[in-house]
Amino acid sequence: MRLRELAMLVLLLLIPVAAYFLVFVPQNTAIDQAQNEIRHKQEQLDVLQQETARNTSLAVANEKIAAQIAEIEDRLPSGKEVDRVVRQVSKLAVQAGLASPSVKSGKPIEAALYMEQPLEMKTSGNFNGLYTFLQSLERMPRVTRIPEMSIRRRPTEDGQVDVSFTLSIFFQEEPGA
């Protein structure tokens, strides 16, 4: 009977050891793999959430940029309105105390999606009047720039200057023109 009891004892001890190696070890390996996969997918989800948040902020930024572009385009006259802008500039010069400017129109230049009309202008008057004129020109609602300017002081007259400059007026070309 002793042998039988010993065999039974060995069998009873082997069952938990066999269960550990045949059931629990593979199960723990599967659980570890599942946890690693969950961790990896959570990292991917975090990255996607960050990208989505960035996309939302980019969409908001794009909307702001589009609104700013529309605002600038509203400030661009059509080709037909360029003459009106030239009259406004001339009026500003006279109001600032300068002589009525002589204007020589150049050939329109294509500037990206818009056109640029260069105007060679000459005027004269008091330097303070020139400064006032430039400030008024800067406050105009239209998009303009002065790429080059020449100011010469009159030696015989105190504070009097002769000014020649190129004023560029940006405008939108009419569709089909």
C-alpha cells in the first residue's frame, strides 16, 4: 500500500505543477500580449487625438486666414476703380498742402493673384505737408505701396521739397478681362 500512496502523492503534486505549465504560463503569456497590444493601441489613440486636436486648431486658423484674405480682397479695387483711387491720392496731396501731383501711369504688373498698377507721381511743397500726405496715404482703405521715392530739398526755399515716387495700387482684374 505504500507504493500506491506514494504514487497518489506524486500524482497529486504533479497536477498543480502540470496545470501551472500547461494552463497558467500560456494564459499569462496571452494576457501579457493583450496588455502590450492595448498599450500600443492606446499610444496610437493618443497620437490620433493630438492630431485631431491639431487639425481642429488648423481648421480654425485656416478660417481666420480666409477671413483676413477676404478682408484684404475687399480693400482691392477693381480695375475700373483704379482711376478713383488715383483721384483720392491726388486729393490727399492737395489737402496736405502739396501741389497737385502729376501722374504717369505704367503698365499693370501681374502680382500673384492680383494686379499691381505702378504710377509715377511728382509733386512739391512743404516737407510737413509731405509727411501729412504720407500718413494719409497710409490710412487709405486701399492696398498701396511706395517701392521707390526721391525727395530733394529746394536750396533757395526753406522747408520746400520736390518729391517723385512710384505708387503701386493693387487691384483685382475683372473676370473675363
